[in-house]
Amino acid sequence: MRVGYKILAYIYTPLIVVLLLLFPLGAKGASLESRPFGGRVLFTFYCNCSFNTLVYVGSPKGGVFMKEPYTRVYSNGSVSQGRWVLGMANSGSSKCMVYSGNSCTLYGTAPAMRMVGTS
């Protein structure tokens, strides 16, 4: 083995091992637990401090969800009142922070949308 390749092997091998320990590629590491939702959007509320949007979804599989800037939006691209949506949301919760006087306060929490399609 040439000297250049040995140096690269000594640098990249520990780096790859550390990355695999931090970010496992197993079934649990590759996907987040998520739950499906779908229905008509009843109301949306923009969170001006956290830069996300609370979305109230009606039946048949409704609830309150958080549309984050990283949410992948399919089809018409707009999650607004009156549209029908279908998607997946994370099992954890995101915070909605709103401006109140001279600081931000917590308005509410909801599961973050991972992906959503609209019609």
C-alpha cells in the first residue's frame, strides 16, 4: 500500500466509525416514528417567532400539526384553510412561539409534519 493511501486510511477509518456510531443505519436510525393524518384544513396559525405554522386538520384523521420550514409539501404546495391534506407527522412535538411585547412566548405544541400532500 502506498504512503498516501495509508494516510487516507488512517484519517477516514476513524471518521467513518464515529459517524456510524452517531448516526446508525439500522431500521430505527433510518426512519423516525411517524403517524398518518388526513382531512380538511380548518384553520392555520403562523408562529412568527419560531417561523412555523400550526395547522388544524379536521376529520377523518385530524388533529393539530406543525408545518415546519423543512416539511416536504407535495401537489399544490399550499397548506391553507379549506384544502384537503394527507401526510405523515413525527411522533414528537414542535413548539409554536409567538411575539408578545418584547419577547417570544409559547403558544402551543404539536407534532411536526414530515410530509404533506394537498388538493
